[in-house]
Amino acid sequence: MTDRGALDALRQAVRVSPDNLPLRRHLAQQLLDADLLVDAEAEFRAALKLAENDLDLWTGFGEVLLRQGRSGMVLAALEAVPMEAAPPRLNLVIARALAAEGNAEAARPRYWDAAGRDPALADPGFEERLGHSGDAAAAPGPALARVLADAQAAVAAPPEPAPAETEKPAVTFADVAGMEQVKQALRMKLLLPVQQPEMFAAYGKRAGGGVMLYGPPGCGKTHLARAAAGELGAHFMSIGLSDILDMYIGQSERNLHETFETARRNSPCVLFFDEVDALAARRSDMNQAHSRQIVNQFLAEMDGVDAGANDGVLVLAATNAPWYVDIAFRRPGRFDQLVFVPPPDAAARAAILALMCRRVPLAEMDFGAVAGATDWFAGADLKGAVDRAVEAKLQEAMRAGRPLPLSTHDLMAAVRTMRPTAVTEWMNTARNYVMHSNESGAWDDLLPWIGGTGGRGR
């Protein structure tokens, strides 16, 4: 572990000599090694302003984002670096980000290239997740080098964008345990203007606009968005990075425009952007003009090309890192309402467990007792505990030759094998922003949650 005194000395040296790239690089790496991720990110960003084409700096920056769970941002920034030109560690970072986004096929060649050039980077556990396809190292990497991307793409004919798909979800707010304040905020902002247009028209309000859901990973932001569409009986479009980002100049903007056009044709429609911080990042942090142009296009679509163009288009976004979203998105008429999706409290955890176990043979259950043993568990953690308990009970049932009911003891045994990490790590990061960057009061909803381990989630 890096000595705190040594870090303070390095910080002081950087303040004295802010343009000393080797010194700032060393400080950024030391902060990363000490797991001080917010500070490390700031130093890597500052270093990249001095040397924006330094791939070793991009590697460190990517590692910081990856540890924060921002795999989509890693890919937005780094996936265009060709596999053959990237340092081994950078290929490993990109591989892990691709795997986190569910794209194991694209991750394999990156990983095997990294492990082949630097055997110290080999990770048997990660290989297991990727499927041991060592021959995939021969697969080609992204076609365009960073330095040639704009020039080559300018003369290439971009493909036609694939039409975005819509669905009508069957889930509603009844399928979402707890989070009554969040549901009420969504009802007032998104649902009621569509369900009672005359009442809202009397006050000069119409359907449309945006809400940004933020909070720790695994706490149900995507599930909430889908349930909001189901509650309304509206179409639902879930948009990820791969639906928008494209290597051809201007194509990402066209994809974004076509996505909004599809939503407008299918109104009322809930248009949901996951990991929106990757598409709507602060323009001041971007080094490439085409990345800033995507943000500009996003802002234009949120405003609507014509007056009333977005009537009936309800835009929802989710992010684990709202502080990285460009401030222009929080202007009225865009994502003017930030809604904190908290980790579930004890009552909500008990309700979530009951919902997850409703199709499982049960003995007499004390979900409240299990909820009391799952402080700071996100919904995803609770699902993992239920899955473990069911798998263990299924093995018992196979040996007994008959179905056996799941008990409180079974759930408690599964819970004892798990530790919640995502929520507490996220809260530690959020604390830095609430305590030091909250002049506007944007993060006031977080204040009750960061005062210590005795907060409302206990």
C-alpha cells in the first residue's frame, strides 16, 4: 500500500510543477495503486491533457474507470485503439470492459493478445469466463487506428443504421419492491402527463421530458425503467452503447437521431439510455471533436427538432456516475430531474426476496430475518443469494428424489457466503462529490446515505 505521506509529498510536488508529465504520471499511478480512484482519475485526466496520445496513460485511465464499474465509458474512450497497436495492459483493460458488457467474443482476441505478449497478465479465472478460446488471438482487432480513424472514415461509405426495436413490457410497478418515492417521482414526471393530459394541459404541461436515474449498480434502475413503460402500456426502447457508437464519422449522430425518430413514431414510448454517462459525458473532458459532436446531437434530440417533436417520448436514463454527465443535460426540458435510486432498506429487501422466491417451493419463511442479515445488499446481490440457495436446495432434492421446500435457513446459509461490495464502494465515491462538489445542491438526496454505516439503509 502506498504511504499516505509519500502521496501528500507527490501532490505538493505536482502543485509546484503542474506541467511535469513524468511526475504527474507517477502520482496518478500511485493513487491508482492505493485504490484512491477519484483522485487517480483526476490525475490521469490532467496528465492526458499534457500527452493526449500516450497509450500508457490511457491504460491507467481505463483501469480507473474499470474499477469504478464504468465499462461502457472504457469502451467509448478506448475500443478504437487497434489491438496490434495497444500495449498488452491496455488490451487487457479493453478485454475486461468488453466482457463486463457481455461481449466475450470481442474480448477473447484482446485478452489472448495481452497474455501472449506479456505472460504475467495471464488470468486463468478470466480465461474461464471467456471460454479458453486461445486461437481467438488471431482474430482481427478494430479496423481503424486512432490516428487514422477520422481520415479513413471520411472516405468510407457508412452502413445504414439498423432500426431500433421496441417492445411492450409485461412488468409494472407492482413487480418492483419498495422504492415508493422513486415510483412517485416517475409517475409525476413521466406517467401522469400521458394518463391525464387534460389536467396537465390546464397548467401548461405536456407529456415528454427526461428523468435521470442514478445510484449504485444493481439496485434496479433498468428494471424500474421497464416497469414504468409497462405501467403506462407504452412502447419501450432500451438503448446501449453498441446501438449508438460507430467508427464512421457522423454515423453515431445518425444512429442517435434514428433512435429518437423511432421513439417519436411509436409514442407514447419510454426511451431508456443505460450508462448514459458514456454518451453524455462532459465535453470539457473529451479530446476528440467527434465525441463532443455526439453530445451536441444528444442535446439537440432532447430539445426536439421542431416544437412538440418529443411529445409522448419519455426519456429515461440510468448511470452509476451522474457527476460525469455534461451539465447541459440538467437544463430544464432535458434531464431536469435527477432521481436517486437507493439501495433497498430492510423492508424493501424482504419484499424483494419474497418476489424472487414466489415461484419456488417454500417452507415457512422469515424474509424479515434474511433482510436483517443483508445490510447494503443491492437487488442484484439478493438475486445472487436466492440463486445460490436454490441451487443448493436443488442438489438436495436430486439426492432425495423429490422436491424439497426452500427454508429460511437455506437463504441465511447462502447470504453468509456473500459480501456486498458494489454499494459500499459506490457510496465511498459518492461521498467525495457530495462533500466537495455539491455547491448547486444536486446531490442533496445522497446526504442521508453517506453520513456513516448507520444510515437509512441499515
